[in-house]
Amino acid sequence: MRIDAHHHLWDLDRRPQPWLTGPALDPIARTFRLDELRPLLAAHGIDATVVVQSSSSLPETRELLDIAAESDGLVAGVVGWADLTDPALPEVLAGLRGPLVGIRHQVQDEPDPRWLTRPEAHTGLRAVAAAGLVYDLLVTPVQLAAALDTARALPEVPFVLDHCAKPPIAAGGWEPWAGQITALAALPNVSCKLSGLITEADWEGWRPQDVLPYARHVLDAFGPERVMFGSDWPVATLAGRYADVFALAEQAVAALGAAERDAVFGGTAVRVYGLPADARPARAGAGS
């Protein structure tokens, strides 16, 4: 079964996305619904997906859960948003109905690079794990040290690192990102998404050889059994097509065995997020 473990959906008529500002983001400053993604998934043999929050909004999380419930199994899981610092977080999580598999907060936007290490954040992360959910880490290299300290301090919390922590591909940077990825991968409670890399490269002129060293370092560090493919659609369309992202991931895993490739393109996501193993295949034409 093939899984796209990271994409977004938003409807600007229903809810603003405050981060969609500036001319660089104009191409994606519009509504993106599942019916636009569905034929892309079908064309690449994707059987099911995980949709991920894009704003700090409980109403958005509920809307994504509704979309999943109406998707005929195509959206198999939702990584939503909830306030980690809310003392009532356990009750909030218990009240979210549907295929909620994880929680995420835009830590990359927090002014304090050590935000993740705050006691109230750790309390919230424990509540996420106690609810049987995964926590998605949205960080840049600036916050990687805090992410590492947090994952070490909370071995009971399953973490998934989004977008390989956004390495400085466009600038050709390698360290300290590479060393921190290796250190994070040494922790058994952390997995990683092979996603979001082309938007860290030069949007207009990136080439596979610019990106593949970063993808392969992640695969070497975590091992395919803890790496999962994600398209990061529609954000990725700033730098390329869905087909480009998929082809790049295929190049990254080309030297692996069949079972290892299957893990990256589905098995890891099923295991880590607890997705149903019998999702129905994507079908072009049936909108949601």
C-alpha cells in the first residue's frame, strides 16, 4: 500500500491561512481541496494519505477530520493542531472525533528556539502520547537542538520529524544539520518524513543532485523503516509538480531493496501513525 504521509488542504473561503503572505507565496494563496489532489494520487498509485494542519486552529482540525470521514478512506489520518500548553489538552484531544493520528504545532515560527523544551510543552507532549497520538516536529535547523533534547527527555512520546528539519539546501549548507539529524535518528522514538525538500532548494533552478544528498543522509541515519514519503502538496508546487516530488523520492530510494522501498512509500506511515492497512485506492474523479 502506498501512502502520502504529508499533504495539506485549505479553503480560504472558510478559514484564512495567516502564513500565506508575500508575493513569493501568491501561487498557493488560494483554496486547495481534496478533489484537486485526488487525480494526482491516483496517477502515482497512492492508496491513502495523511493530511496535516496548516494553521493553529482547532476548528480547522475538526474540518480536516470531517474531510477524512467523507473521503471513502482516501484520507486515512489527520495530524491536527491543539495547544500543547493548554492544561485542558487531554480533554480537548478526547473530544476530537475521527481518524486523528497526530498533533503538530508550528514550532518553526516560535521566537524562542528552545520553545519545545519548556515544561508546559513537555506536559502537553506527554498528553499527546497518552492519547495514543504521534507528535509531528515542524522545526528548522535552529530548533533542532531543542527537538533533540525534547525527544531524549520524553522517550515515551513518538515523534515524526517533518521535512527533514528543512536543511539549507539552497545555500549548500550541511553542518550542523547533518550531525544533528544523525543524533536525532539515534533515538528510537523518532521517525522522519522524506518531504518538503524541494522548497528548501532553489525554487527555479533546483536539480535532483542538489537535493539527493540530503534525502540519502536521512535514509542512512534513520533507516527506511523509520522514513516515510510525504509530498507536502500543495506547498511543494512552489518549486515543482507532484510528479517531480514523487520522482525525487523514487531516486532517493532506488538503491534500496523492495521491502525497504515499500517501507518508505507506505509501511512506515502505516506502522508509526497506526493507519488502517486496507485503505481503498485513490480514484480520480470522485471529489470530496
